[in-house]
Amino acid sequence: MLVDPVTDLLAGPRGRRLCLALVHQGAGGAWPPNASCDADMWVALAAAVRDRPEPTAGLLWAALTDSVDSARYGQEPDPTDVALADPRAVELLQPVAADLVADPANAWWWAGADPADQVVVDWPLSDIPGTRQPPGRG
């Protein structure tokens, strides 16, 4: 079953956060990224999405960095990630995700992995007593 890339991007917290951060970076920081889920926040998000500038490589890099830096694996999700899981936020972020998907520079995000382009990592220290073997070895 093929998944629409826009739906795929907005399905997880890092993709939603990427889209939000892109809007935030494009707004010059004018729209606060801390989501409170009140009516004013939804109005502000809708306006920021509507008035967002054309994404540039610099804005995309800053947004990607923000998305990755905000990950809290092994912890409760932060309030912004919780708010962005709301279907209203997902709907508002769809145009941002659509712009990212439509950009040919990002097409590789949805391309399959090329098995010939994979790398094997050797653990040369794994023969030293007291060191752990990587998963699947040993």
C-alpha cells in the first residue's frame, strides 16, 4: 500500500515539528513554537502558515535541526509535539508538508534505499575483553 508523502510526513512528531519549525523559521521567530492548544494558537498557526515565505535551503536546515533537537525519546513528549498531534494542527500544516514534498531537492526523502549504497561498520575493538558486541553479532 502506497502512502501519500504528505500524509507520511505529517504522521509522526518529527515531521510535524519540521513543518512547524519551517513556519517558525520563515516567520523570523515571530510565531512562538510553544503550542498551548487554545483558540488563539490555532489562529496564529493558520496565519503563519498562510504568510510563510518560500522555503530556502537555510530555512529548511534550521527547521530540520529544530525538529531533531526537540526529540525527547524515552521521555514524555513536549507540549508542542502533543499539540501538533491534534488533527487541527495536522490539517493546518498540510500546505507546508505539500511544499516540502513538491520540492525536487527533497525527493530522496521518499526514495527507497539502494542496497548497493549501504555501508557495513566493523567493530575492531569487539575482540577486546569487556567490550560489547553490536546487536546481531557475537
